[in-house]
Amino acid sequence: MKPEQTAGASATDYLVASKNCEIIALEAFLRMGRLVVAVSNLVHALQRERGAANLYLGAGGREHGDCLGQMEAGTDQQYDRFRAALEEMGTEVSGVQGGSRFFSRIAYVVHAFSELGELRHQVRSNQLSPEGASKVYSGLVHGLLSIVFEAAETAMDPSISRLLVAMFNFMQGKELAGQERAAAAAGFAMGQFDPSLKERLDHLDEAQQRCFEVFMEFAEAPARTEWQKVKDAPEQQELDRLRRLARARPDERAAEPAALNKGIDQRWFWIATGRIDAMKAVEDQLESRLHELCEEKLRDAREGLARQQTLIEDLLHQEHDPAQSFIVFCSAPGDVRAEFQQDSYHTDGVSPGLGRSIIDLVQAQSQRLQQMNDELTAARTALEERKLLDKAKLLLMKHRGMSEEQAYKMLRQTAMDQSRRLVDVARAMVAIGDVWTRTESN
């Protein structure tokens, strides 16, 4: 028996609605993409201010005040642009997947920046150590990077998602390079590198390499080429020499004439700063491509909707009475894709031509969406592995009193001893995390 015919929406109306949802999501992501660009520029400004603050505090407030002032002004300028991007995006969740986490990250950053003035006052009045100031600045950077991470998770287009995964990992690697700059500068200023500082430098170096490997996996060719230029720069050799010097034994450092000469801390700082500034060119390339790609995908979606609507109108125009047409989909239980196979539908009440044409449209759109989802899997897997590793480190830091470097070293050593992937060890660690919590609460 046929279901009763109603005047409600037809199959073609829902087909158009599906395309409109895609357009709404892309429009929202275009605004989000502008925010990500603003975040990138603000992170870079903060990294420069953090470095200048370290120099200022390392000199006891006697030098580098003008440099610090310039960096603070640069941060303020980029923060204004960040707020402008926030205003453009608004607070509506329409079109934003995972909006709760995304806006929660933004709330944290906005609140944290409200306390930047107090941080600057403490720096100017020498109330903080270089390490203490770096910790607060790094917290701000971490909050900003989490916005990029959430944006990458919400992206529904695979090419945009891959680009954001590349961008997040490159920005994270650049942040670790900034932390390495500060840590080694402190060691050179003191004239010694104790075992804990050497361990931290080793961790920062290895963590950078992991980030840049993921970046290379997901980045497009122009960005990879730009990164290769940074690695091939002549200054890289001097940076590597100073890195080896930081890890050398005291007698090895003493054997090198210029090992601990006056100003080596500033030499390291400015060479490392030059490398980080050169990395900004890679970020700029990624930012430009992100904006271009978002606009390209939105334009394609709008054009695709227009073509689809024209085709549907032409098909319905050929029908004598299109209002009486309807389609019934049948599929085997538990087989999600079966409903779109050629032998799994029948058309009652429509002409064979119209029924076949509409089914082809539905099938083509469904297959395209399924292909997009399959392509998203690789990018989301990289993000999920990152989250697992971070959670495992946090568990070890909280319940075993380890530093981040010690936690990562334990995970890595366990993976090597058991011949397992690092992410598999992290996943197992996270799985037993609730057991630790229950045990320690009893």
C-alpha cells in the first residue's frame, strides 16, 4: 500500500538542503579561517615579546627595555586584530561542529589576555625570573594553539582539515623552538647546563622534529619548499654548533676558544630568533593558502548548488505532474551504504526517467560525502594521536610527579622496550588512567 501523499518537502528539497548545510558550514569556516590567521600572527608576536622579556629580565632590567617596548606594541596590535576576527565570527554556533570546545578555548584566551598588563608590570619591575615569565607567556601561546587544534578538528572538508593539521603542527614546532631559545639562552647566560636543562633541550629538540614530520606529511608542496629554505639557511650551521656546545661536557666547552665568551647568550638568542622569524614565512604561506582554500571551496559549493538546482528544475519540468512523485528507499538491515546501490531502491508513482535521475543525484552526493569522510580520517587520526600522547603525559605528570620531559621519555622507552608504537603505549596509559584516580582517592 502506498503511503499517503502530502504537500510536504520532496526528496529534491532535502537534496538542496544537504548542499545548503555544506555551504553554511563553509561560510562559518571561512570566518574561522580568518581567526586562525589572526591567532598565528598573535602567537608570533607573543613569542617575540617573551624573548625580549627574557633578555630584559636576564639583564636585571638594565638593558633591552626599548626592545621589549617594541615587542609589547607589536603584541597589542596583533591582539586588536585577533579581537576583530572574533567580532567577525561572532558567538553563534551555526555551522561550527564541536562549537562548545572551540568557544571554550576562546573564552580561556580572552580571559588570560585580560591579565597581560599585570604580567608586563611584573616583568618591568623585575618581580619574575626569566623562567617564571616564560611560563606565563607560554601558557598564553598554548591557549591560542588550542584554538587552532579545535579548528582542525571541526573542519569537515578534507583538504582544509589536512592544511590545518599541517599548520597546527608547524606552529607547535615553532613554539617549541621558542622554548628552546629561552632555555638555552638561560644556560649560556649562567655559563653551565645542568643535567635537567640538557634533558629539557633534548626533549624540545625531539618534540620539534615530531611536529615538523607531521607537518611535512600533511603540508602541500609550496609550504614544504619554504620550510626546506629555512633548514638550508647558512645560519642553521651556527645554530647547530651552539646546540652541540650546550650539550657538551665542561671540558669540551673549555676546549673551544669561543665557548663561553662574553655575549654568547645573546648570540644564541639572536640566531635562534632569526630562525623563528624565518619560520614565520612558512606560516604566512600556510595562512595564505588557508584563506584561498576556504574561499575556493565555498565558491565551488555555491556553484555546485546552482547547477544542482538547475538540473532538478529541468527534470521536474519534464514531468507532467511532479507533485505526485515520490521515492521509496529500501536497504538491508545494518547496511548503511546499501540504500544507494542500484538494486536497492524502487520508484512508485514516478516516471522511470525522473526516478532514475533523482536517485543518481542522491547517490552522487552521498558518495561524495562518504569520500570526504574517508579522507578526513587520516587528518583526524593525527589529531587524535596528538591528544592521546598529551593525555598520557599529563597522567604521568599528575600521578607520578614527573616533568613533561620525564613523562615523554618513559613513554618512548616503554614503546621501544615493548616494540610498540608510541601512540599505542599512550592509548594504554590513558585507558588505565581512571584506575590510578580511583586508587589514589581511596
